[in-house]
Amino acid sequence: MKEFKKSNTITYNLMSFTGFKSLMLFTLLLEEARSYQEICEFFRNHEYIKEEISIDTFRVYLTSLKRCGCEIEKYREDGVIKYFIASHPFEFRMSKEQIRSIMKVYRIIMQTMDVKGLFALDVFIRKLADKIQNADLLTAICKNSIFNRIEEELVEKLIDYTQKKYQITFIYNSPKREKVEIEIVADKLGISNGKVYLFGTNVKYQEYSYFQLQRITDIIQVKTNTIDVSNIPIYNIKYELNGLTPDVKLSDDEKIIEINDNSVVVEVTSPNKFMIKQKILSYGPLCKVLEPADFREEIIETLKKMREGYIHG
């Protein structure tokens, strides 16, 4: 260590070459099947080893790996014997109970983490499943992930575009099964009812909209210079929730401004009027709009039409 601190250089005298070469052999045979000649060539060209090993030494190394718990197999290919590690005691294994625990934590995190963070976690779990070759973990994340059936590259691009507020044009499979071309100034990615949405200002209609990522098939144009969307109206709504105080889940645009014995008053500030209405209506009779008066009247008219539909339907 003293020598290394002085020179900051690894030399022959600074390592156990027997141990080092054993580890290198373990790595080589773990990557793919190799012949004795291929291993000798690798050692000869290595930055530090720079020498071959005899066939007897090679066998000693194989024996050492076996004693460590490695299962080494061999086969003949074109008259040459090749060796590989079929299994080893350093493999990372995960039980079904552990997988269930990971998915439970994933579902809890999904309720609070933003799309960017959750996507990074999703990618990590998928890579982990691939590295340890655990089909059960991969199946579990595919089943629970909100990014299932969404191209990873698409999510990466949209995270970047929303952060930079780019103006993008994409092809969208509408609920009517029609492919339409939509241009928006990208604002953010969000989660609603277990699905991922792209939010932004629709260039054609000059209104704030949102689109389900699973329905976006292709991004066909990206503009770094965006139109001015400062004139898009921002809605400030106050509503009261009764009986849901412990369980109420607020979006990023909402905040509690008053807490009573059995109710809370929530203030939401958002350009997305449609989504505000959808959320308020989802609470049913437990929710009452307080202000503004014109929005309150809109909700009342919507409820009247819904009632008429049931009576005359």
C-alpha cells in the first residue's frame, strides 16, 4: 500500500498474482466458454499478467474454483475442449417472497414518486432481473409497472422534452381508434389512475390537454423554439371534501388550505379545467365546490345532465 501511495501505479509486486489470475479465469469462464489456448492468449496480452500459464497451473486454478463451489463444465468444439462455469455460489438469488416485498414497496412508491424517479426505479428493477436472470422478477415488474407496453426510449425522450418545454408533434391513437397528429408545447409527465400521461398546451386549440403515453406511437417533430403559451388561462378552484380527511390524495397542483373536524378545504391551481372537473366529480356527494361561482354552476349543470340521463335513459 505504501508503494502504491507513492507511485499510484499497480505493479507485479503489489498483488497476489495467483489470486488475481484465478479471479480473471473466473470472469472469463463466466462470460463465455473458452479453450485453454484462448485463456493463455488473454493472459499473455493482459496489461499486468503478460504471460501464459501452463496446462498444469490451469488445472490447479480450475480445481480451486471448484473447491469454492463453482460448477465447471466442458465440451468439445471442432476438436478443441472449451470450459465454462455452469453455476457458482456468488449468484444473486431472490425468493418469491422477496419479489412480492419488492413489488409491494414499488406500489407504495408509485403513489408519491414523480414519473422521472419512478421510471429510473423501473429500469433498475428490469436490469436487475436481466442480470440475475430471474424470470419471476421480470414478470412481476411487467405486471405492476405503469410503464408496461410503453417504449423505454419514448419515456426517456418525453422526460427530456418536458423538462426543456419543447414543442413536439406526435402520432396519437385516439380512443376512437383513429391515428391523429397532435402538436403541443410539452409541460410535464404525470400519473393518474395508474396510467402515465403527457401534459401540455395544444397548439391547434390553444388549451391545456393531456395524452396517455400508451397511445403515443411516434414523435415526428421536435421544435426547440416554442410558441407563447402565457395566455393560457389558469383556473383556481376551491372545494370541500367531507369524510375523506385521512385518505385524501392530492396532486402536485393541489394543497389543503383549511382543516375542519370532518372535512378539508382544497385549493387547486391548474390550466387543466377538464381534469379538475373529472376529479371533483369522482368524489361524488362527498365533494362540494366552494368557488368560483361560475365553475360551481358548471358542476351543478353537469350533475343535472347526468341525473337526466339516468331518469330518461
